[in-house]
Amino acid sequence: DQAGECELQNYYMKVGKYTSQMEENKILKPKALDVGDNLVLDTERCILCSRCVRFEDEVTKTSSLGIFNRGDHAIIGTFPGKKVQHNYSYNLVDICPVGAFTAKDFRFKCRVWFLKEMKTICPGCSTGCNVSLFHNRTDRKYYRLKPLKNNEVNGFWMCDLGRTMYTHLNEENRLSSPLKSGKALGWQHLSKEINHSIASAKQAGKDKVAVVLTPQYTNEEYEIILKSFKNNLGFLPKVFIWRDSKEKKEDFDGILLRGDRNPNTKGMHQVLENHGIESIIISKEMSSLKEFQPKITYVFGPEIESSYAEFEQDLATLNDLSHVVYFGNTLSKSAHMFSLVVPTKVFSEKRGHFVNHKGISQKLTPNMPVFPELLDIETVLGAI
């Protein structure tokens, strides 16, 4: 809840009168009200500042909240038959000065004074909201994301979908070691397997080697990937772009969330253009990749797998190819059967840049403990 982040509480503890001077009976108001998919409201804490009402009226224009009754019986609440159900509901928690609104996702899970804050960029879509990521260093667990003000990008807000971009960072959702045909492979053996794969690709030739990119890596990682293959193979393989087959790239909700659910589409295309590479967008069921019939395929899979509506089906299609080296953080059983699976770092552990839909380049600066023994792409490909 808001304990530790309530400014009214902080002021009271600093200068407050600790003996109540109130002679009349205190009014008890409703507690722990379910007012939306993501929110709990405690009206006893509320000071009727009306920030939440204004947010609903002026920002989301959903007008779900109002002030009801009069005098000391006045309370914030939802209109009959309505709840707060939109993609920006968590912002009500941020703007509430006293913790009357609490987030179901974070409520009572961890006290804020146990958390460390890191400034980063949300990887949920091409807007690239500036955010703070909170984690507990003791148990290396991530707990939440909150917006940071940037007038050029996201203003004061972020969407509810973006708030979920921390769940895949936690240990229980991460692939911790390389896999060879579904069996664990020690990190010390990875460079040997990568070198063996590169030797096979060199022998297969340019027309039988494919590289599949997703728009969720940094500019620096794309540069490393392309330069490594060019230097070690003597040629650049055919480049394919794997996108969500059901995405509506041009969609926009009018506030922040965009249909392009990738943080670095623009950056990826900038790097490809700089290298003079013409890429092929993989269409539904990966037909263009299957028609190419590569003998060896290097796939740099998405970090945010939930942004791909048919992710499991696409992995199954990739499994039909003869030799696949997959870079990603998936725990999917389909991915385990690839020839080689290499776990990758996530956005909170990387150093590099994302370019948002406006062309604004934004820097990722890691300040979190890296997942045990995890290597970055530069280290993996640099060992060739």
C-alpha cells in the first residue's frame, strides 16, 4: 500500500499533533472497496482532493469516479453500474497523495523501503515510456514499474499493460542455462557449440543461412549480431524480421499505447539501412522463411513473448527447420527442442539504446543484478 510513499503521512510524522483534538465522533467510511480490475479503494484514507476524479474526466475521459454525499459523509466512489476499467487505471494509485487507491498487483507484497529504484525504458510498445523499475536486491525479485516524467515521450503517465513488463524478469520465469536439443548445457561448453554452428553455416553458404531478428533488441546488439556474422562467415546471411502476425502496427489508443508492441522497431530498421540490408518480414505461419529452406537458422527471439499472439505456434514452425540456434529467455517446451538455445539478458540488464516511434533515441543503463552467469550477446558471439 502507500506506506512509505504517503506525503500526508510523512508531514504528519514530522510536524503532527499526536494527541487528537477532535471532540465529535469520528465518521467511519468504507474500506477495501473493489472499484476496478486493478484497484482497491480505502475511503477512510481519502482527503477528497479530487485528483482521481479529474484524471478520469480530463485524461482518460471515462468519468468513472465522482464525489458522493455531502459534508463529512462525502466519499469518492464509482457511479452505479460502473467500475474503473481502462488501460490507465494504475495512474490513479500514483496520483493519490494518501494511498486511498492501492494496486491489486502490488498491494501488501513488499514495503517500499525494501525496494531499490532504477530508471529505464518500458519495452511494452514503440512509445518507449520513461519508467522506474523497483526490485528487492535481497531476493533479486522485481515488484513493479512506475512512470517517470518526460514531456516528449509519455508526460506523467504509463499504461497498465506497461506495468506488467517486470514479471518476465523474475527468476521463476527465466531460462537460466543454455540447452542443446532439450538438455542442459554448461556455459563453459557454449562457445564450442556456437563455433561448431558457425563452421557449419560457413560450409552451407550464403543461400542456406538465415538470421531472424525481432524488434526488441538494442541498436548495439543489432550491430554486434550483423558484424559478427559478416566477420566470421565472410558474408551476411539472409535477414528475416519476425513480427506478430496479428499485430495492428498503426493502432493508437490516443494516449500512449501503440499497436507496435516492440520497443525498437525504428532502431532496428536504422541499423539494417546503415548496413545496406534488405530484410524480409515473416508473414503468417512464417511462410517466407520456410520457402527459403535454410540449413541453419539463427533466431533472436522476442524478450516480451506475450506481445506475439501466436508465439507458441511460431516456435512450432521454427522447430520444423533443420538446425535452429535460438537466443531468448523462453521456458517454452517448444523452444527446448531447438538444436541450441542461448539465454539472453533482459532490458533491465542491458546497456544500449532503443529508438521510439518518434525517432527519439533513449538510453538503457543497467543498475540491477544480472541473472546468475548470464552472458550478453556480445560475449557469446565474441567468443567465436
